[in-house]
Amino acid sequence: MSATAVHLARRLAWRLGLCLAATLTAYLLASLSFDPLAELRGHQPRPPQAVIDARAHRLGLDTPLPARFLDWLAGVPRGDFGETVGGQRVADELWRRCGTSVRLFLAGSLLAMAAGVVVGVWNALRSGRVSDGVSLVGSLVLLSVPVFVLGTVLKMAWLPVNEAAGTQLLYFSAETTPGADLTGWAAVGDRLRHLALPTLAVALPQAAFYSRYQRAAMLDVLGSDFLRAARAKGLRRGTAVVRHGVRMALIPMVTLFSFTFGLHLTGGVFTERIFGWNGMGDWLLTGIHEQDATVVATVTLFIAVLVVLAGWLGDALLAVLDPRIRRAAS
């Protein structure tokens, strides 16, 4: 096994430890603050105590908290995530919802990274011009607007477009059109028309954030000696910037992409609720409302796994882009 592979394996093990710590923290905090029997006790007339005790036994509330967590954790490798307060299997709901969230977050994040890099490089090359100032103002506006406000504004802004077109060009809710029996490209087109607006709600704030950092990284590179040396060897400015400058400016951005992925993922919770996507974020809010610690821990584990994967992919990409990391690993 190469030194780089060992380095990446160590980084993955470290991140998996953080993933476990995040899940443990969420489970303990939710279990200590939630009272899943409160609704049952509040029924009028109040159920017999034997019924309440039976619910507490089914949820494992009559066992110590550490043992309850270890029992839940032991089932995770088998795909057994326990039961919700209502008695449904958590795994059934998890597999149904996780694909929805992954499709939304992946599309939004990829679009944001691509747009952030392109806009940041473009602004750095035109630093001080009118377009740079306009981009700065636009970025600050997007970063200042909460996600739930941005999602609502996108829906209100697109409504006149649909009315002017006389048809539903883009949809405002759900992942697919309910009751539509579509196949092939018609089904793909239907999904894209539902995906466009929530993807923009996820991507726009991220793109504004990334573009500012990419602009600063690119300005540092434009004044570097190695870029001037590349120009001195006869390369045209555009060729030198694309071949050497963008690659060097991307190195700090890769770390930023991986570290902020979890932050932007939490913003997607509100996007799912606004656009009626029944994903993990929507489920998390439902779990908190129902005081269900198992649901909260499962969603936290899902988000932590995605953050770990994003961070590990960032480590792998850095090892490819930056020879200093490969030398340090060896």
C-alpha cells in the first residue's frame, strides 16, 4: 500500500471517529431533553399506567441511557435503526427519504461549487471593474438572506413566468408530479422541472460563499512568482491562468468545500420543508416535533456520514492536486 493510501486511510478512520462522536452527542442530548411519552400521558382520558409502561418498555426507556445507545448502535451495521415513537421501523423511512435528500443536496452542491469557482476566477481577473462590484453586492445579498426567505422569493418570482407561459414550466413542490404515470425521458423531464427551484435555493448561497473565497485565492495566485515565470516562458495570460493559476487556487477551495458541506447541508433542511420534499431534513423536523430521539440520531448519523465522505473525498483530491501532501505522507 502506498504512503498516500495509508495517509487517506488514517484520515478516514479519524473522520469515522468524529462521525460516531457526533451521533453519540445527538442521541444523548435528544434522549435527555425529549419526553416521547408526553403525548400519551396527555390523552384525555389518560391511558392506564400499564399502557404507558408498555410503551416505555418498547422504546427502551426503562433501561440505562448508555445501554440504550449501545443497543441502537449495535443494530446499525445490520440496517436495524430501531423503531419510531409511533412504532414504525426507522429503516423503512430512512431508505425512502435518504435518496430524496442526496439527489437534492448533490445537485445543489455540485452546481454551487462549479458556479462559485467560475464566478470567483472571473471576478479576480476583472478585479476593480464594475462587474466585480456588482458580483460583490449580489454575493452579500445572497449571503444575508435566510434560506427559507430565498426559497419563498424563488417561488414568488417564478409564479408570473408560469402564468405568462400558460403552463407549469417549473413546479414548486414535491419531487415528482403526483399521479403522473411517466416513463423514460418524460419522467426525467418531470423530475428536473421539480428539481430546478429547490436546487437553486440550495446552490445560490453556497455559490456566493465560494465565489468570494475563490476570488481571494485567485488574486493571491495572480501575483505569484510561478505564474510570472509561466508567462516569461511564453505562455499567453489565459493559458497560464487556466493551466497553472486555477489549479493552485483550487487547493484551499477543496478544503473549504469539504468543511462547509455539513454547514450547507443543515440549510437544506428548510429547503426540503419549503418545497415539500420528503427528505431527511423534513424528517428531522418531524422527529424533533414528536420528541423522537431515535429519528434524530438516525438523521444525524446520515448527515455525519455524508460529511465524512465529503471530507475524505476532499483529502483524496488534495493529495492529487498538492504534491506537498504526497511528499509529507511518504
